[in-house]
Amino acid sequence: MPKIPDDIVRRVQDAAKIEDVVSDCNVTLRKAGVNLTGLCPFHDDRHDGNFIVRPSTVPEKRGGNTYRCFVCDAKGGPVTFLMEHERLSFPDAIRWLGKKYCIEVDNVPVNYTPPPPRPAPPPLPVLEIPRSYVVRTMQIDQERTVIFTSWLRLLPWDDEQRARLQKTLWMYCVGGWRDGRVVFWQIDHTGVPRAAKLMKYLPDGHRDKNVHPGWIYNQDGCRQRLMPDEHEIIKPLFGSHLLNRYPKAVINIVESEKTAIIMANYYGDFDSQIWLACGGLKHLQLDSLQPLIDQGRTIWLWPDKDGRDEWQEVCDKLGYDKCRVYTHFFDTCWRKEDGDKADVADIAIRMMRTGDKPRKEEPKHKPVKVGDIITHIVDDGQPFLDPEEMADPRVRMWRETLRQRYNFNKSRKAGSDTTANGATVK
Ligand SMILES: [Zn+2]
């Protein structure tokens, strides 16, 4: 069989749009920021949000025209998708796409019959935990979570921070389990409890690594009543129930629940900033961020020191312009003694001890002085803004105007110099 010429392969690849191809293969996609998400067709997925399609409208260098599943790690472009999903050979995938995009490939018929559509898994009701469960765990707070809460109380808070600690704990609905584990409720932004994580802490404030974290619906007694297997379980970010209560607050997201509570109490001022936790480095997922994006909230991600790159990647994939990885606190406050695995709360606690205060962040984009720009343009000829902005014709025009004005000023200045030197000017 003759090989398909390279230039035709290239033309087909350039024409192929991942969002079309995935939709053609019976995967329903919905918009999530600039991305699209749906159920992953490569594993038994019941959870919209793990399978991300970065559409062809996104530039290639920013991962455009690709798909990726964060659970089974399936990934690639339109051709890979067809090869994996429809079990086509590479040439047949090219022929399939050629047919779709009206590009003549060769005369070999596509060896491909569409498979019967996969039956969609029956939808399960989403687990909803009665609020009485929350109340009950909070009533045994005093005696049960005594190790964790007394560690928190003994931190070197200032008077204001100490005064609001109990309120902070109540706000986050921190409860206790009968065996002394702390209960961190995950209540969604509409106020419905969806899950709760149970964790044991040691007197030094660290987690007891010998006791695995558990989920409330798996505990004896709860399992029978909540029936987690018959439900879809969603896990909103810890602290999501505060979203609607503080509609203007910037959303800070950290890894651990403990860190969120400490930072919330450290800064107070819930009207301007609230603290949410995703539960760990790997748990920052698109579907749990979606309610925040839907509300148009500003999101600052505060990964632990060793998690920056990973969260930056998530942030890039998210493609939501009001989300960024916040590093100023680390950059200005972290010290060697905090260690390479430090999270923001570790640093905040050290600063409470030493009396250091975090520095306010300078505005990132200081207004640029026209003079600076002119010097920049003329002296080293570098674009004064990033290349993408330079592509904007308005910026190019502005730059040209500035250059002309600069030349005009220079010749005027040269003229006045002559005057200073005593030459006669009319
Ligand atoms: Zn998958």
C-alpha cells in the first residue's frame, strides 16, 4: 500500500480540530473556561471534570488541540484520539480526518465502521449528607478534638487572632469523631454537606501518619445509612460553604484543611479573603474549581513550596484569567529554616513566633512611564511589552507614534543645546 505523502498528512493534521473529533466520537463536552470537559471515554468515568479538551482555538504552544485525562492519563491530539478511541491505524486515522475535512488523501477506503454508541452509565444521585450530621460532630468538638484544637490554641497568636479562633473553627464547621479524629466537612457553596474527611492529629500539630484519613460515609453506622455505593460522591473544596457568604472575597486555595484554618485565622478579614483547601497537591481539580469560575471569583493558588510547578500546570490548563499561582508570600517570607516542604501556615507560625509580618505585595504592573518606554524602544530596540501584546496592531501603532514623538523631542532638545552653547537661534 503506498504511503500517504507527508505534506498531505501535515495538511490533515493542521485541519483537524480536537473538539470536533472528540464530539464526533460520542463524547459530550461542555465549556469550562477556555477548555471543554466531559466524561473520559478511556476509563469508566462518572465524574465530569477529569477529562479536559483544550480546543484548537488555544495556541499550540499553550497546549491547544489536545485532550488529557487526569485519571487514566490518556492524552494526545486528534490523530491519537482516533487511533486510541476508534482503534484505527495511523494512515486510517489520517483518511478518516481527510474525509471529515474534505482533504483528498488517497483512494484507499477507510477501514472503519463506527462502533455502536456506548451505553451511558446510569446516573446516580449525588450524595447529600443531612445537616444534623454536621451539628452532631460539632457538638462533640470540645472533648473529642482536644488534641488538635488545643494545639491550635497554643500557637503564638496575637490577641486579635486568639480572640477569633473559636469563630474561625465554627465557621469551618470543624468537628470531632468518636475516636478522636478531626472532622473536616466539605459543604458545597449552596450549603449542602457532601463529604467529610476524618484525620487524626498528634500533639505537635502534625498528622498521625499511622492512622489513614477516612471519609464519613465509610464509617460504621454511616455507611449503612448514607449508602455511598449507590450515590455519586462529590467533594467540594473545604470551605466552599463560605463562598456565598463572602461574595467579594478573593479565594485563596491551599493544600491542607489545617493550613486553610490557620491562614484564615491569621489574616481574619473574611470579607476580603477566604481560604479553601483542596486536600492535597494532587487534588486540585477542575470540577471542584468550577463553582468558583462560574461565580467569576478571583482565585489565588498557594501551593506548598514543593508543589509550585504542578499547580502552575493546573492553572495553565484551567485557562481562567482570574486564577494565578500566588508566590509573593513564599518569595518574601520563606527562610531556609522553614524547609523545602514548608506550606504557608508553617511560615506564618514561624513569623508569629518571631514577630515578623508579611510584606504587602507591590502591584505587579506598575504604570509604565512614557519616557521609560521611549528609552527602551530607541536604546535597545527590544519590544517593551511581551510579544503577544506586540502582535496587537494598536500597540504597534502606539509604539510608532512614541518613536516619532521621541525623535521630534530629540531634535528640539538638540536645538536648545545649541542655544546654551551660545549659538544664535532665531
Ligand atoms: Zn480517563
